[in-house]
Amino acid sequence: MDIPAPWLWVSGVFFAIAILTNLVMIFVLITLKNKMTEVSDKVGGLVSSLKETGDKVAKLAGRIEETTASVKDKSEKVLVSASTAVDTITGRAGLIAAVLGTAMALARARSSRAKKSKKD
């Protein structure tokens, strides 16, 4: 049995196309692998950079928390000092008012005694 010549030509052309297609696919796969390696390296760098940034943010958050606590403590101390000062001033003002009231009462009493003495 003899194979017809056109059949051999068609088979040869498709065989050549299959070889070229396989070579192109191998080239594409190698190129794709290289690109994926580059991207993987860049992603690894980004991941480590993000971890460093996360650590810095965590440290900063700790500092902010410490600062907030310190400001709160100092604010409370200032509030207590102000409250104590107001209480002291209020107490002294009350004492001064009492002294002035007593002095005015004594002055009135003297004044009324002086008027009585002059009438007598």
C-alpha cells in the first residue's frame, strides 16, 4: 500500500507546524517563568517592607498610647491642683468676708455707742 504524495505533504506541514508551536510554547513558558520569578521577588520585597511598616506603626501606636496616658495623668494633676487652688481661694474669701463682716459690725457698734454717748 502506497501513501499518496499530497497526504505526505499535508502531514509534513502539520508536523512542522506542531514542532514550531511546541517551540513557541516552550519559549513562552520560559519567559513566563522568568517574569513570575521577578514578580515573586518584588512581592517578597513588598511583604518585608509591609512587615517593617507594620512594626513601625505598632511602635508608634505604643508611643501614642503612652503619650495619651501621660497627658491624661498630667491633666488630672492640673485639675486637682486647680480644684485645690479654687477651694483655698474660696475658703480665704469666706474668711475675709467674715472678718470684714465682723469689722463692719464692730464699726457699727462703736458708731452707735458713740452716738449714744454724745446724746447722754
